[in-house]
Amino acid sequence: MARDERGVTPQSEDFSAWYNELVAKAQLVDRGPAKGTMVIRPYGYRLWELLQGELDRRIKDTGHENAYFPLLIPESYLRREAEHVEGFSPELAVVTHAGGKELEEPLIVRPTSETVIGEMMAKWISSHRDLPLLLNQWANVVRWELRPRMFLRTTEFLWQEGHTAHADEDDAMRETMLALDLYTQVARDIAAIPVVPGEKTAGERFAGALRTFTIEGMMRDGKALQAGTSHYMGTNFARAFDISYTSGAGRQELCHTTSWGMSTRMIGGVIMTHGDDKGLVLPPRLAPYQVVVVPIGRGEQGERTLAAARGLTGRLREAGIRAHVDDRDQLSPGFRFNDWELRGVPIRLELGPRDLDGGCALMVKRLGDDGKQPIALDAAATLLPGVLDDFQEFLLRRATEFRDAHTRRADDWNSFTEAVATGWALALHCGGPGCEDEIKAKTAATPRCVPLDAEPESGTCLSCNAPSAYGKRVIFGRAY
């Protein structure tokens, strides 16, 4: 299929190529100089800022406080929780020399901060009055990645990681589920991704956790994306780092801890949930520019439409709309239209001399069959917030319908393999890691989660015929 230099490979032809081309051509990222790293360009970073702002507000509203912990962690800290270090060992980046000398103890570039935060919690907590301790950190982490893909798997990425300590399991589990609910809200309400919250199977748990919960989204190639996780750590880290408190009865007790995180991988999820062959499709609540005004005309007419476009943009901004004027008059209107379609702007307003004479602009939505619709210039600031809200709801509904159409119940091996070839399978499962490994070897599918809202159901494992372990069907799918 012929394409101009701004076009991208169609999704149906090669979804991976479509994605790799799009993140570069839409000016979201560039490749960093070190293997597996990315440079997040201003347009891409604004997406992250908007997502970060929404999540940060919710985190603070629930009583958590932001802090910052060191990037470099002594190797001995990780080794104090054996399962944790074993889970991360293949991904660790280690500093052995600094200041021209070999270090007495190697330093780990943080892959996650449970250990260093656990060390601090042990210092800060002494009494039950110090609990719960609710911390959050916005930071970068490093996990050595052999097969990098921008936003989805890179050696260095940005995220938030919540770390909390509690007096007992019940309080820690309430925190674990609170974090999962925050992620679900942000994914659905802001990113318009209809994620499924659920619990990970034993073989998919976070290293060192007793229980791991996740939100899973379906991308437009039918694959799953783990978009956020929340972990109940029990007393594993409290025991390793002596995070303890004196109870009201005067007894020394171990704290129960949690950790939870959402990263720049969510930006990849937005791209792959909503994008099409023309490029990005951005939910209005995450779009750097919700409305772009494109003035049309040359000479005096061009100056007149540009002045009107700037006035309109000012009124839209006063109404709380992120609006932008494309004043690149050296480029043709057609190029500019295509450029903003590629970059996913929800609404484009075209303003030419005749439109201006008629007191209107032509409104074009990024998706939909409405075509170009006139919108009165003096009413645009009042009408467009509603149009943007409708577009946001449309994207969530569209993604939900796609997910549901590509999710099938599977009661035998043939129906299972057919389902995971194009989407998700709902199947009964024994919960055994060995059985999961066999399923993955045969189909590339893994258990994504046991949905929290799934109906109770018993039976035998689709693969090995052992009794099902969860009393519900498990989502299986190929994943990023």
C-alpha cells in the first residue's frame, strides 16, 4: 500500500510496524543513545504529565504523601529478601566502579524501591500510632531489557510506586484494593481503556508478594497489556527489614506492607487501544491539544483568519479547553490536516475566509462519520466541552465493544487456541505454574488475571483436567 512520508503501515498489515512507526512520526519518542532507552519528546511527555497529574491527585486525595528515595541501592539490601532479588536478578543494572575506584559493595540502579523504602520504614515506624504509613514516589527505574519497545518495554522508564505499611492484613488488603481501584478509575475515566481488574495467578505474582492484583486492557491486535499492578506483600519485607511496631497491648508486631505501580507503559496502552491507520487517536482528557484551529488563507486573507483563529483559541482556553493554533502557513492546509490526524487531536477546527464571513468554523472529529460540521464561532467555547465529553465516552464504548467482541469462553483446547489467536479466552484453570508454562509454550498465551467480578464456576482445567483452582474462569491471552 502506497504511503507518503507521514503515513504509517496499516495495522492489519503489521501491527508492530504500525506502532513503531507511529510513536516516532507522531513525535512522542526517539531512541536514546544507550540500548533500550527512550527520549520522551515534548508531545509524548505532555501525555505523561496529564496522566501523572490525574493519578497524583487521586493518590493525594486518599491520604498518601509523595517522597523521594535514592536511585542507587546497596546490593545487600536486595539480597535480604531472597525471592525479590531472584525475581529481579536477570534485569539488574549494577554499578561496580565510581570515582575512579572499584566500590567495596556494588550498587544496584533501582529496578523498584521495596528494599530501600523498607529500610527507611524500619527507622520511621516504632508505634502503632505511626501506622498506617502511606508513601508514594514518582521516579525512574531501570530494568535491563533485551527486546525493547518504546513505552512498553524499555531499559529505563518513568512510574509512580506506592509503598505503605499497616498494622494488620485487613488494613493492608484494603490499601491493596484501593490502589487497584485508583488505577481502574484512571484507565477507564481518563485513558478510556476498559480494563479488567483481577488477581494474578501464583505463577504470575510479583517477586516477594503474597497476592498480586492487576488491571488488564485489550489492545487492537487482541493482545493484553498489564497496565498497573498492586501487591500485598504480607510480612515478607517487614521480616527482612525489621519493619515492626509496638501494639496498643505493648507487643512487638511485624507490619504488613503493600506496593503498587503504574508507568509510562500506559501511554503505549492508549496508543494501541485507540489508534488507527491514520495514526493516534487520543482521549480528550489526555490529549495535549484537545482542539487545534487551522487558519486557511494567504496574504491579507491569511492574516485575517489567523487573527480570528487566535481570538477563538483564547476564548477556548478561557473555557478550560487545551487549544492550539496551527500557524504554519508555509505548509499546505492538507498537510496540516493530516498531521493533526496523525497526532490524534480529538477535534480540528478549519477556519477559512468564507467560514469567517459566515461566523463559523468547520469542525472535524478525529473519529466518526459526521464529516465536517459548521460550528458558530461565538458558541464554540460553550459547545465544545460537551463535544469533547461525548468523544471521550465514544472511545471508551468503542474499546469496550472491541474487547467484548474478541473475548470468548473456551471449554476445549480447540476453542481456546482459536480465542487466544485473536483475543482473550475465558477458561477454567488449575493454577499450576507447570500447566501455565505448557500452555504458553503451545499458544504464547498466559493467564492475565482472575477477574474480580467473574461469576462463580467450578470444573476442571482446560489443559490438564485437574480441578480448577479459583472457582472462576481465568482470562488467558497473548501479552505485551
